[in-house]
Amino acid sequence: MLGQANRKEGIRSIRPEKKMATSDKSVTADERRQMVEQAAYFLAEKRGFEAGHELEDWLSAERQIESRLGRCQK
């Protein structure tokens, strides 16, 4: 994510993406989204891409990724 222009000073600042701490490295929000997207795809594929389960696949994929990243909420 590039950041926002500072209109008052006319300077463009660059803000790095937020990192998510894991046990061994940091994962950006975009990397996490990509991981969830891929996991959701594989869940849908396993079901034969039957329509109507998109949200269920996405939420299941989020839980899988959060668990793998060690950020499981209880």
C-alpha cells in the first residue's frame, strides 16, 4: 500500500503495510488475504465448486490461516 499524499505540505509520504506478527516472521495484511483467498479456493474445489457456500468457505479459510499463523482467537 503506497500511502497518502500530504496535501498541506505537497509531500507524498509512503506508509508501509501493517505487518502481522507470527511466531517466525511477519505477514502483511495483503499476504494474509492472499493466503485466505487460496485456502477458500481449495475448500470450494474440494466441494466441487457448489454455489452458495462462498461465505462459509471464506470464514473457514480465515480460521485455518489464523490458526496457522498462531493468532487463533478464543
